Amino acid sequence: MNELDQAILVRCLEGQPRGWEDFVDRFLGLVVHVIDHTVRVREIPIDTEQRDGLCEDVFAILYHDSFRILREFDGECSLTTYMTIIARRIVVRLLLNRKAKGIVTKERVAA
């Protein structure tokens, strides 16, 4: 893991000032990219508002339970790789949950 990512993660997990905000700033683009790729591959068109909602949900899940998912990072891969995998899993799960509730179709994703 590069030094910048390590410092951001440590600051976030320790609850230091702006730690969480800096973490979100660092990985926001990656999460948006993962969302865009995932819905494109699954042929689920979404609008900007829906993408923003999914992105917000991803970060809410990461924040939950004192950053439990982030604390499970073992450093065996880069933090970017870990975040890509975790974000994809979260997005797929959110989309599947919405589909099960009848909210997601190939024509529409409701927020």
C-alpha cells in the first residue's frame, strides 16, 4: 500500500479530523467508476441522481459499524484494489436487493 493511502486509512480509522472526508475524497472517483461499470455490464441504465444514491449507499455501508469493512483490510493488496472489490460487491448487492423488491429492471432503476 502506498504511503498516501496508508495515511488516509489510518486517519480515517482513528477518527482524526477530516480523516473520513479525506478518505471519501480519495475514493469517490473510484466508487463512481465501479458503479458506472457495474450497471453498464448488467445493462441497467441509471441517471445521475440514482448513481449518486448508490455512491452514497456505498460510503454509508463503509462508515457503518465503526468502519468494520475498512478495518478488515489486511494489506495483502493495494487499498485501491480492495476498495474496487468491496465497492463492486456492495453495488451488486444493492442492485440485487432492489431487483428483488421490484425496483430494478433493465429499463429503470428507482432510487
